[in-house]
Amino acid sequence: MLALFIKKKQQYDEAVRYSQKAVSLAPENPIYTHNLAGEYVDLQQHDRAETLLREFNMAYPEHGYVNIYLLLADIYLKNFDWENAVHECQRVIQIDKKSIDAHRILGVVYYNREQYDLAKEALENTLTLAPDDKVARELLEKIEEKTRE
């Protein structure tokens, strides 16, 4: 809890130290691992975050904590690793069909891959779950423009 408080004060290096301690005391706890990886992302240490999350998934393959998969999907999205981003989103949707973030990330990935039918489907799923989602609405408009051309 102290790491989260410190993170809110944007003292990321110190938050990392506390989160590392939490992970060392309870390595099986997905929340602690997720928090530490999120702090690495805040510090622009995406490779370190990805490695931590992948190692956690290998050590605890049945953890079912969707935020781990979503953070990985977001890291892959930022690194243009479309295939792995899709894989992580699909894992999330298997666990939670109503994950707005997973559907939105899928929509963004498919849009970037120019797979507009799949993007449209994912973004429409996003809007079904979150009608005011601006990202989904804007991408759907872009898809409509591109498919009219």
C-alpha cells in the first residue's frame, strides 16, 4: 500500500523499491507484480516490465488476474507487437468477456493492421460495454472514412 501512495506522489523510483519488497515477500501475488510492472512502465522501462510480467505468467500460469494480461497487451501495443497484443487481449476476453480495455486494444491493433472488419467488431463491442468511449468512436469514424475510399 505504501508503494501505491508513493506512486501517487510521482516518486516512482521509491515506489519501485517498495513494490520490489512486496514481490519478494509474496511472489505469487499478481497484484504486487502488476503494481511493480506498472511502475516500470511509468519509468519508461517497458522491457523490464514485460520481462517481469512474462516471468510471472510462466511461474503462475493459472493466476487469472486480467490486469497482468492487459498491461502486457498495452506494452505490446506500444511496441507494435500486434500478434502478442492480440494474444493477451484474447486471454483477457476468455476470462472476462466484458473487458472494455481488451476489446478497445483489439480494435486499435486490428486498425493498425488494416484489418478493418475485425477492428470494427472489436470497437463495436467496446461501445456496447462503454457507449461513451471516445477512442472507440474516433477509430470507428476513421474506419468508415477508409472503407468509403
